[in-house]
Amino acid sequence: MLVPRAMLPVRPEAVPAAAGLADGAASLMTALVSERLDRAAPAEPGHAMMLRIRAHIDSHLPDPGLTPDSIAGAHGISRRCLFKLFAAEDLTVAGWIRTRRLERCARDLASPAAARQPIGMIAARWGLLDGRRFSRVFKTAYGCTPRDFRRRALAERAPHGRIGTRADGELSTRARAAPVTRSVTSGSRGTADGSRPARPPRPRRRAPAPPR
């Protein structure tokens, strides 16, 4: 006669082993789930925090008092946490602020609408009050001085054939007429290609009348 498995007596020594296997499986699943949550959970808050911090920096670039302390205080985090957020993207707080300010200055230097504004005024508008230091860091970032950068940018944007005015009062482009040269053979004036201009025809002389 066959007896169902459920009706078979369970040996006492088998109960702890089964319970241990169940507890081990549950612990393993809990550890795996916790590990995945630990990896995924901080990523989204950190990314959202960085977006808010970058927007805050962009809106406060004209403020000379924009510092890591002010940024951390505005977002309720510590300086150490702020530095870790930027370090995760291979950035520094001061370096990011400097980069964004230089980008704004370069944009204004290349704008014809700001061509008459002094370079120092543009730098101060974006929180860079030290003119010498601004010129040094700008040259390091863009490979030329702010004045040279402005001259080249305005010269490229100037319409063909028109004269653009730089902030220092000089002309960025000059409308040049074709130079007038002298003919090598005749010494008279000619055009730029060396050809002689057309001359009007000479009047013909009449033969003298015969004597009567």
C-alpha cells in the first residue's frame, strides 16, 4: 500500500537542514536585491542634483560671490558632497564655474552688438573682475588674447565689402579700390592688370588746297 509523502513521518534531524536551506536562499535573494538597489538608487538623485547645481551656477555667473560654499548652502549639502558630485564627472567646482564664465565672455566678444563695449566690462559682467587674470585664463583656454579673439571673430562675421568697427575704434575690414599702376612701356596710367586705357581717335589732317 502506498502512503502519500505528506503522511510520512518527518525525521527530526531533517527539519533543521531544510530550514537552513530556506533561510540561506532568502538571505541570498535579499543580498542581491539590496546590492542592486544600492547601485541604482544613488545614481538618479545624484544626477538630478547635478542638473540643479549646474542651472544654479549658470544663473549666478555674474555674481562674484559664487563659490563652492554658496552653492553647497543653496542646495543643502556639504562642500565634501558637492566636490564628490563633480569628481564623479572628472570636474571641479571652480573649474566648471571658470569654464562657463569664459564661454559667456567669448560669446559677447564675438557679438557685433557688443563690439563697442570694453573687454574689461564684458569680463566684469560675468564675474571676472581681475582683468589681467582674465586675459591669462582666456588665452590658456582659447589660445589667443581676448582682443585678438574679438578681432578675428568680428572680421569673420563682417559682411563682404562693408567696413566693421572694433571696440578700439579701428576698422576690422577695409574696402580697398583697385590700385592704379603705371604702364611700363608708355609711362601713362593704366589699370590694375597692366592694360592701357582706350584713347579717343585723333582727328585727321586735311591736305592743303592746290594753288590757284
